[in-house]
Amino acid sequence: MRNKNKNLKVQSFLWMSLSYIIFLFLYEMAGKYSSALSSVPSFYFRWEEDIPFISWMIIPYISSGIFFICVFFVCKTKESLYTLVKRINFITIVSAVSFFVFPLKFAFEKPEVKNIFFNFFFQFLERMDTDFNQCPSLHISYAVIFTIVFYKEIKSKAKYLFCVWFFLLGLSTIFIYQHHVIDVIFSLGLTLFTIFIFPERDNKRNRKVGFIYFLLSFILFTIGLIFFNWTRILLWSSLSFFLVGKAYAENNSEFLKKDGKIALHNKIIHLPYLLCYNILWRYFRKYENEPWKEIAPDIFIGSKLNNEEAEIFLSDKKVIVIDLAAESEENNILKRGSREYHSFPLLDICNLKEDIFLSALELAVEKYKDLKENEKIYIHCLMGYSRSAALGSAFLKKNYHIESKEAVFRIKKLVKKAVIPDYILDNIKEC
């Protein structure tokens, strides 16, 4: 074990050294190239002229170099180290190419810094850096990478302090007049792309869906900065979709909902996301006359019910509810009126989290064996087309000892709009 740790530390040192050399060489060459040009343009939004200069933020800005060295030694496995190496060097190389192809210069003059302590660091920065190498901002890209690594690798609550510091590091690029907002936008876009092409896990479907949410977040963030009057609403939506993208990338289906309820703070943060799914649910339900289907005696699959449907479904027998929706609260009438309620949140349109899916299946099979004459089971997701259909298929397979394809065929015969693609079929086959 000690030899493995020692070997990892040696590799961390070697990769850190190589990555730092690549950064220094390319950054220096790009800076010299831009400074030798007869004229270099600047690009900034008019409202950036009102951004205040905050001298103390030089401290988090300068710390980027220290964390560039430290981050390699925070990695606890070869896999995480190699992922970091690929990401950080890809960002460095692509950014350097951009500095050569699209050279930009910072437009504003820094005010005089009277504080002796802070002034020392500004003088150091002036000697070591230039007004060039602007877009994308390497400080922003590196700060995001640092955040990901420290949050994942550090298990104590100290990781939250590091995340706050890296957030300040990112903000400092604007408030010490080192970068314009356009540099931040492009660096975030580059970093999202880098994370997508160099993933931590090989979970392609979830990564693709997560990347779509990340891209939507990036677009809303960019529009919010350009159209300043809409910034608050768009940045709020951007944050919401970014967190959803993160949940998909990590296959974290329990990021939003607990025991059928969504906490108030999650409702506020994720309101744009929740509204989108609520609109989709209402739209698809408008054309669905039968919200539930009986797949075996007294066990049903379907969608989230509205109040009227819930009252009808509860009218004849006691109900055991198995809720698979991760993006919507349970109907209050159904939840209060059911004999038992169980929540197994699964993310939509992606690989189903295996442990949660199997737990839901085991519960359904167990409850069905002990089902009384005056009881029935209702398995549902939001739309009723995919997750509930998948669990219904798995139930038929396990309870009646039939093949996966036969179980899926029976479900699709009952639910005409059922969608069980290969990435979900794999979950059923493993049951």
C-alpha cells in the first residue's frame, strides 16, 4: 500500500512538472507574440466600466499558481490523476492556440493600489504577466478544475472552504481588472467541453444528457451577461440547469427529492427546471386518456396522477405507491390516501441508477407476494413511458420468470408509447 502511494506521488510530481512546463512555455510564447503585434484589439461590454476595482482580491488570484501545483497531489487514484492531466493540459493548449489566433488586450487601466501589502502582489503580477493572453481566461478554467478535484477527493468539510476560495479566485479575474467578462464566458465554455470529452467515468448516456444541461446553462449564462436587464432571471436558470447537469453527470438521482417531497430551498433553486418538467407533464397528459395500465392482477404502471385521477384510483382499493420520478413531487391526494408510499427517484432519459432500480424492484416483488384482496400497487414515473415501463418489465421478468425481451414486449403491448431503449434494457437484463 505504501509503495502504491509513493508511486502515485512520484507520478503526481512528474505530471505536475510536465504540465507546468507546458503552461509556462505556451503562455510565455503567446504573450511575447501578442506584445510584438502593432495593434491588439480589446472586447468588453459597456457595463463593465462600472465594475469596481477590489484590491484585496489579488490574494485569491495569485493563489492560482500554488493550487496548480497542489491539485496533482490531491488526486488519490491514478484514474483521477490521469483525468486531471488530460483536462488541464487540453485547456492549456487550446487556450494558447486561441491567444495566438485571436489575440486580445485588457482595456482598462488599473488604479493605484495604496495598500503596501496588496501593492507588493500587484507589482509581482506586473513583472510576471502581461495585458495579453485574455480569452479564454486560464484562471477561470483552472479554478473550475481545482473545484472539481478538491470537492471529489477531499472527504472532510474543508472541501467547502476550498470551493469558496476557488469561487473567489474566479471572481478576482474581473475585480482586479485582469480579464473581461467575454474571457470568463469562453473559458467556462471550454471547460465544460473539456469535462465532456475527458469524463471521470465511462457513462456515455448520462454524460450526453448532462452535457446538454451544461450547454443550456452556458447559453443562458452568456445571454444573461449580454442582456444585462435579464441577468438575474437568466443566471438563476443557468445555475439551476448547471446543477441538473452535474446530477446527470454523476448519476445522482437523489439530488432534488426526498420521500416524495422537494425541500423549499431546492424548489427555489430548481424552479426553472421544475417548471419545464411540469409544462411537459401537462402537455403529454393532455393527450393521454388512460394514465395507468394493469400489467398483472392488481399491479399498475403509469404516470404521475392529477387530483381527479388520484381520487378515482384510490376509490376501490388500498394503494401501495412506488414513485420513480426524480423531478416532481408526488400528488398530495395520492400520497396521503395511499396505505404505503415509497420513493425511488430515478433520472429521466438516462441510465437508471442500478441500486435504486433493484431496490424498487425487490420492494414491488415483495409487496406483490403479500398483497391482500383489498390492495393494489401503483408504479409510476412522471410521464409513464420509460422508468415505470422499465420497472414493470423487470417485475414481469422476475415474478413470472420470463425473458427480458418477452417482458418488454408485454409492456409495450399494453403501453403503446412506452420507451425502453437499450441503455434501460440493460437494467432489466441484470435483474
